[in-house]
Amino acid sequence: MATPPDGDDTTATTDAPVLNPKRTLAVVGAMFLMAMSAAGPGFISQTGTFTAQYGASFAAAIVASVLIDIAVQLNVWRVIGVSGLRAQDLANKVIPGSGYVLAGLIVVGGVVFCIGNISATGAGLKNLVGLDPRIGASLSAVLCILIFTYKALDGTLDRAVLVLGAIKIGLIVYLAVITSPPVGEAALRTVAPIGLDFLPILTLVGGTVGGYITYAGAHRFLEAGTTGRENLRTITRGSVNGILVTLVIRVALFLGILGAVTAGAALSKSDPVGSAFAFAAGPVGLALFGLVFWTAGMTSTIGASFTSGTFLKTLSPFVAKRFNLSVSVFIAVSTILYLLLGQTPAALLVFAGAFNGLILPFGLGIMLWVAWRRRDLLGGYRSPAWFLGIGVAAWLFTVVAGVLSLSQLPTIFR
């Protein structure tokens, strides 16, 4: 196959292989895995909490998170996809030992996220069918474990994410329609916010692209075998389409909650989005929100456990040999910790977003260095300068926002 010019996407896929149905499903699954994780219970809780606090001005944080997501995902997916190496392996090649540090941070953050995600499934089932949250969370964890232990792992994993994601998107769009939000005011506040500080932006970024979410889709691509320069166009489309799906969910959810707040809804601190659904559609709305939160918790639990497992896979012989079992243990441990902690889902998920937002600059910095200085790890591929430029801008933002928000993290649980 002829070698394409550096940075030229047009010729990079001239002789690209035709994907078989199984691989196609895995590619779409990777896109949805990233998108659903990026708009999971953390984002839902953050949006409810901060929309109630900042109103239409929170639109600026939504836009900022989308721009940062684009910059991060375009760079990370390309570096990991073209290299064919997982993030921790790339990190170890750049700075020996840094891959272990990155894996440790991702796994710790993944546990925090998974605890929040499991708690979200319990809270969702409580609103949907009145089930005790602890019982609902435990049953949901068992279902997630079954998805991973079923012999047809690839098909089960991807189909589960697609079906659950479609349900979540449909219900969130429904909320946005029935609450008649002030779209004009929201558009104005995207460029002229009032009283918006760094904490909501950091936690939103952390909850939608920080921690394990940064690598969820890219690592799923690796598992599907969609790597190398010949698949560059597919990799790029996957990252962009995943971000677009996430954008629809973010905007629709924000507008739906804003519509409820503008109409006079008093949002509950422990269940802000649920109270918005209830305000908009009564008991039926609360039940629908329960379904939304449950599907969000399920997809994000799958994403957090799968991605955390891939970070340990090449670092631990046991995890590499018994991946499904390791992921199942990860889910079980997270569920037990949730049952022991008993923290309210909203506060826990906002904290998870903030914590993972602090991890983001470390891993992103390494990925950008590989794209800029380690073409040997990318088969000679040169990333376009504008890709690196927006990536560096996003990295600088996350560093500044992280430093400024460190002192504010303890206030989340007050």
C-alpha cells in the first residue's frame, strides 16, 4: 500500500479494509461507549445542580465543555488509533513508569465514577418502579456483570450500549420539548454569562471527557482492531460522531432543565433532574427520569469498568488473561463501596467529575507529546498543526481550571 502524505486524511484510507458486520458494530459501539459515558449520570447530575445555580449562564459551560471535548478527543483518538497502543503503553514509552501512574489514576477515578454510576442505577429504579436504591443498584450491577461474562462479549457489550443510549437520548429530547425552554436567553448567555466560575466548567469537563472517558472510545477501537494509518478516516469519524451525539444530549438536557427552572420549578438538591422531569410531566415524568438515570448509570458503569480494565490489561498478567472476570470484580467492588458509603448520587457524581478533571491534564499532555515529538510511535504519521494547536489550548485550560478549583472540591459535600 502506498504511504500517504503526512497529515493527509484523503489518501490515508485509499486502501482501507472493508469492515465486517462484527467490526462495524464494534466501531459504532466505541462511538456510543464514549458518547454515553460522556453524557452519563455525572453529567446529568452536574447539569441539574449547576443549571439550578447559574440558570441560562450555564450554557457557557456547556459550550466550553464541547469545545474542549473536540480538542481532546480528536487528538487522543488519533494518537491511540494510529499507534495501535493503549494510552498506558504510550506513556511508558515516553516516560518510563508514567504509564503505571496514569493507569493508577484512571482506575482510581474509574472506581469513583463507577460508584456514582452504580448509585445512579439504584436511584433510577427507585423513581421508575419504587425499588429500594440499594437493591436496584445491586440488581443493576449483576446485569452489568452478566453483560461482561456472557460468551458473546463483543456483540453483547456494543448492543447493550446502543439500545440503552437510544432510550436515554429519546427521553432527554422529550424533556427539552415539553418544558419550552428560553432558547434565546440560553444563546445569549453562551457568550455573555453572568456569575459563572471555574468549578462548574471543570466538573463538567471532568465528567464528560476527563478520567476514563478520555480513552473509552479509543480503547474500544483498539479492541475492535481498527487501528493504523489506513483506518485514520474511520477513527476521526468515530471521534467526531461520538462528540456530536454527546452534544445533542448535553444541549437537550440543559434546555429541558432550564425550561423547568424558568417556569418556576424548585429543584431538589439530592435529585435535581428528577424534580425537573416531575415538574414537567408529574409522576409520569419522574418515572421517565428514572428510566433515563438508570440507562445512563448502566452505560456509564459499562464504560468505566471496561476502560479501567483495559488500563490494567497490559500491566497485569492476571487481568490480561482473565479480563472479563477482572471487570466483573471491578463492578462488584464498586457496588460494595457504594453500599458502604451511602453518599447521595448528585454530590458523589459532581465530585467524580471534578476528580477526573484533575487527571485530564496529565494524560492529555502525554498524548500531545506523542503527537508532536514521537512520530516513531505513530508509524511516521504527522498530526496536523491545527490539531495540536487546539489540543494544547485545551490542555492549558484544564491545567489552569484544575489549579483554581482544587480548593473548592471539599465544598461539594457541604
